[in-house]
Amino acid sequence: MQLWGKRSPPATGLPDVAATYRVRISATRETRKSLATYTLYHISVSCLVSREWRIIQRRYSDFFALRDALADLQRRAFGAPWAAALSPIVDGPFPAKRYFRDTRSIVRERMRLFKSFVGQLLRFRHHYLALLQRHVHAAKSPLFVELLRLLHGFLELRLHKLLHGPQLARTDETACAICLAGRRRQWLRLSPCQHAFHASCAIDWLLRKPTCPVCRTGASAGVLIA
């Protein structure tokens, strides 16, 4: 597994959701016996309201397929109150398909645009929750249900969580096992192993290697704690 560059800084340019979400992304070159070498993108998403954290792994083809599916859904739902909100996602900048080996410049461009794409998905997610609160009947539309299935399947976040208050929790840890510093920062408790680390330290680690630094259990989800 070859790491492409450093992880990008926290997401910016989304003033309406910047206080709610943090997005970071990295990429690795993957080689499997039965498949050609490909680039895998690792996207870290933190929700500061629900306290949920998730890292998802996607290939270019996954982003492309989702964008196509959302564009088709938008066409079929023309006139629906939520369809216009998909425009920044389906009409925004998107990296072109390329039929040769990914270069560093290609991967860096895709990381930048995919980060923006995920930001737009989260922006729509926020819009959806507000829409659901104002127009409960919208959730009964078959096309809207299909949209939620696509969004939930890609982001792997529990969409209902923002409707409820944040679930505050605390840790008894006195020092982060990654940097060995104390309790001055926000912490992240991993699932399923329940080990806790400074959130920034854990995300840096997990964007490179998706296993707990202590027990090596696979970790792609967790909760932000005080």
C-alpha cells in the first residue's frame, strides 16, 4: 500500500455546514492479486453535532456511479422541492475519467474535487434533515427514499442522528497512546474496540492505516468525546 502525499486539511468553503462537519481525505495505491493496481480514497467525516466519526473508503468508480445515480434521480424527480438542491452535486466540478495509470497530479486533483464533492453531499444531508423537519410527507416519496438510500450507502452516516441532541461522553484516559500528550484536546473513541485517542492523532493514523494503534482491531467508526 503506497500513500499519496499528506492528508488534506479540514474542509473549508462550506460556511453553512463548516461548524457541523469536518472532512479530510487521503489516497493509497492498492494492489490485489486478482485486480489491477488502483487508487483507493480514504475520507474521514466528523459530525460535531451528533459526535459521530466515520472513515469511508471509495474508488473513483464509486464517486462516478453515485454522481450518475443522483443526476438520474434528479431528472426523474423534476419539480420535487428537494431536487434542485442536488444541482451543486451533479453539476459541480468533477474529475474526468482517465484510462491510464493514475499519476500523482491526477490523484491530488481527485482528492481536492472529491473532498468538495463529499462536502456537497454533507451540505445536502443538512438540507434534507431541515426539509424532513418542515415537510414530513417528503419522506414518503419513493424517489426521496431512493435518494436517502444512495446517500446513506455512500456516506455510511446515520442520517437520523442530527434530529436528536449530541450524545456527550467522557473518557478516563489521561494520555493519548499515539502522541503521549495529555487531555488538552478532543478525543475519539473507536468502535468496536473502545480505545480512545486525541481525535486529530487518531484520524491522522487511521487515514493511513485503518486499525486501532493499540490492539490492531479494524476501525472505521467512532464517537467524539470530551
